[in-house]
Amino acid sequence: MIICMAAATVGLLFFLFLFLSADENIMGAIITCRKETETENIKKTQIELDLIVDYMKRTKDLKDKERVNRARELKKNLELAQKKLARLEKGKAGMGDIIPIAGYRMMQLLHWDGRNDTVKKLYNQCVQFKEKREAMNYTYYILGALIGYGILGGVCFFAALGLTLAMGLGIKAVIFSVVVLVLFAMAGYVPYDNVNIIVRNRKEEIENQFPQVVSKLTLLTVAGMEVNQAWKLTSGSGVGVLYQEMERVLVDLNNNVPPTEAYSKFITRCNNPYTTKLATAIIQNASKGNAEIVNLFRRLNSESWLEHKHSARRRGEQISSKLLVPTLLMFAGIIILVIVPVMTGFSF
């Protein structure tokens, strides 16, 4: 018990040292990251809400309960995000934003910068769905939260273990302390793991949508349309991650961003070998002419559809393997239902 309380005291003092030795720049970085996140949430929520409203106006269907309920939910989320952004604009951070301060300070002491392997790996994932500056801010926020909650979780673990042992709870003390540690660990790890989930879902969606996109581009360029015009028409012909990334390229081009830079950002965000080939070919198209890119589009079209078939077959095999265990359990249950009555002489 004494050892646990001593460990909790040392951990708390270390956490307070990290927190109190942090400068104002750290708090400013956290608020900036939170403002960027809330601004992005507001934009996405507003776009989805506008699409629902436009659809209901066009169809004049005001009795669609599913869309009406979704619109109400989005409106509540929008108002909540706007209130959070207003507080952040005033420099006010929530309790959940204070804990990462210790993690930021710890990274400063460890000299974790963009060259660190952990930071670099997480940044390469974040940059796929955020702009470069926002991705770096978000990377440090995620790692700061992970470290901060980890340290505070260790403090609460030893403190809870010492107090519950003093109360004579025995094994229940260990269970309660582990639960406390897990709760803090999850609070820090969930945002970190959410990055992996977002990247994985984006990757799968881009792989599924690419064959359709390149087919449309091939059809339009074969018909004699310029690549830029074909890109514009294709980007507006569907809904999904890849179509959104294509539209972001158009936004950059309209804002006088050089084509090489716009398509290079597209390559980084998509992080797919086929989108890399596609964008590289478009960058080189300016000097090589339209005839060569049409042939490349055709090859990409054939390769992507072939890979799409292989990928579908692999996913089917994975699903089959996941269903194997439940199938065996069901089979074992049927065997038990048949054999037990026979062995017991149908006594029940």
C-alpha cells in the first residue's frame, strides 16, 4: 500500500512538473489544433445538411422521417461545434484539452520533432486527410493526449490500488485499479487508433472507386475531351473520398496553385499506387500530349479492374474465414443436440 501511494505521489509530481513547466506556446498549439478540428467538423456538417435540404426542396418530400431526423441531428451537432469554436476563439480550452499539455512538454524534453520515427509515421497518416500544417498540429495533439492520459492513468492506477488495498478489498482492489487504468488508456488511445481507422477506410474506398473513375476518364478522353475538362466532369459524377479529392485538386487549381503541386498533394492524400500513376501521367501530359495519356488511361483501366476483381475475391475469402468459427460452433451445437438425447436415452 505504501509503495503504491509513493508511486502515485511521484507520478503526480512528475505530471505537475510537466504541466507547470509548459509555456504558453503549447497551450496556443493545442487551441489552434482544436480550432482547426472544429472548423473542419462545421464545414463537413454544413455540407451534409445543405445536401439534405436541397434534396428535400427538389423532391418536395417533407415526410421523409429518416432525412428529417438526420437534418435535426446535424443541426444540433452544428450548433454544438459552433459553440465549441466560439469558446476556443476566446482562448478557452476544455478539461480534455488540458491533459495533453503534459504530453506536449514530455515530447519537448524528449526532443520529438518531425524527424522522430513515431511523429513521422503518424504524420504520414494524418496528412492523407488533412492539410500539411493541420496534419502536423493534429499529430502533436494526438501524441500529447496519448502521453498525457498515459501518465495520469498510471497515477490514478497506483492511487486507486493503494486506497482500495487500505480498505481491505483484496482482489477487488486490483480489478478496480485496472479498470481505472484502462479508462484513462482508452481516452488517450482512441483518438490515436481513430487515425488508423480513418486511413484504412479511406484506402478501401479509394481502391473501390478508382476503377470507375479511370473508366470515366478513359471514355471522355477517348471521345476527344481535354484531360482537365474530363477531370472536372468525372469529379462531379459521383460521391465518395476519391471524388472529393479530385474536387480538392480543382479548388487548388482555381486558386492558382501550380498543377504540379495540386496533383502532388492529390498523390500524398490518396496514397495509392494507381492514383499515383494517374496523377503522374496527368502532370507529364502537358509535355507529351493527349494521345499518350489516352493509352495510359486504357492500361490503367484494365489493370485497375483486374486488381478490383482480385481484391473482391480476397475480401470474399477473408469473410469466409471469419465465418468458419461460427459455422463450426453451430455444427458442434447441432451435434450436441443430436447426441446428448441419444446418450441419455431420451430421458429429458
